[in-house]
Amino acid sequence: IFARYYSFLILLTTLAIILFIHYLKNGKVKYLIFLALVSTIGIYTHYYFFLLILSFLAFSIATKKYRVFVKRIVLLLMLLVFLTTPALFYFFSLPKPQSIGLENNFLKIPAIAVTNLTSWETLLYLYYFKDFLIYFPVLTMLFLTSISLVIFGLRQWPNGFRNLFIALILVPPALEILASYTIRPLLHLGSLQIFLPPLIVILANGITKEFKKTKLLTLAFLLAIFFSLIFLFQSSFTYSVPTEDFKFFLNEYKKGDLILLSHIY
């Protein structure tokens, strides 16, 4: 079984954001209870999920209208720490990959900043193969058009929750950058994609508004995505060794066996 948690975490992130917005709108405790349940599952799935709750807290503190909810969100955070104590115990007590030489300490700020706008595997490809002449223009266009559409989407935001989505985009990488430079580099930066939902909502809003005007920025963005996906396939193929991935099947496969494989290959 080749199992990954990304899709599940993205689902939980989306549910958590929806529940939090409903809670802000009417203050009903039931939404906070559901949020606690979803967040507990999320934290047991990946410790980055804590950053989502900290984003909610930062937004509530920074927004005068919603400061009345700060105490309850702090209580929610304390409850989550209590409910996830077993996970936190094992997280801090078990040996870490850093102790066996797998510390991920390159491209700290660039990797964290662009991991949601481009492919982490593409960055690995660039790091190992240094072929910037082909990839740099495409990644630059992807970065510039993404940022432009996000800014455009934020400026055209239709309701009062714009600051919440800004917090959801900025708080997690800010805390990770702080941890990377003060404590130790963090692992699995690709898992930052669990915070993609708010970014996608803002990006979609920017595309919707821009597409009614010139359409040029959106078309350039789509072209950059298309070519970056080609790089994703190339980097995934060259970064891993196919024979290692399939060695198990070559040795163990028997006629009639069924194989379910969810992988880039």
C-alpha cells in the first residue's frame, strides 16, 4: 500500500475553515465542538495542523470585531493539546530523521514561500540538477502571475473575512521560518500544501475577476502551470530510482495478483 495523507489533510483543513467561519458568523458552540473534533483528527494526522488553529487565534486577536472569541479559541487550543498528548509525547520522545542525517536544511525561506505555488519536487530537481536555464523562466512566470492574481483576488474580496484568509496564508509559513532559523529546520515542507484551500479560494477569486477584463494574466498563469506540471513529472522520474520502487513487485508479484499503485509513474 502506497498511502499518502495529503488529500485527507486538505479535506480536514477545508472543513476546519468552514466550521470556523460558521462559528464567527453566529457564535454557536456546536461549531467549535465540531472544529475540535476535526482538528484533533488533523493533528494526529500531521502536526502542522496546529498551525491552522494558531492562524485562527492570530486572526481573532488582530480583528477587533472577533476578539470576543479569543478566550474560547485559547481554550480550544488547550483542549487540543490535552487530546493530542499521546501524539505529542511520541513526537518529542521518538528518534527523529535528523538524528540519522536526513535533516532538510536547504532552501529554507524560498522552499517555504513557494511550496504552495509550485512543485516541491521541482525545487528538488533544480537543487540536484541545476538546470535553471530551462526552468527558471517558467517558475518565475508562475510565481509572478500567482502573486499578482492573489493580490488581485484579495483586493476584490467580497466580504469581511479577507483578513482570515490572509492569516491562513501568512501565519503557517511565518512560524515555520521562525522555527527553522531558531530551533531546527523542519521536515516535510511539502506538507504545507494542507494550507492550499484558502490560497486556492483567493486565487480563484482573482482569476474570476481578472478573466472578466484582460484575461492575459490568467492565460499566462495557466501556461506556467502547464509547463510546471511537465517539470513535476520529469523531476519525479529522475529524483527517484524506478528500479527501487518496483523491485518489490519484480520479486514478489505472482500471476493473477492485483496491484493498486497511486504514484506519479
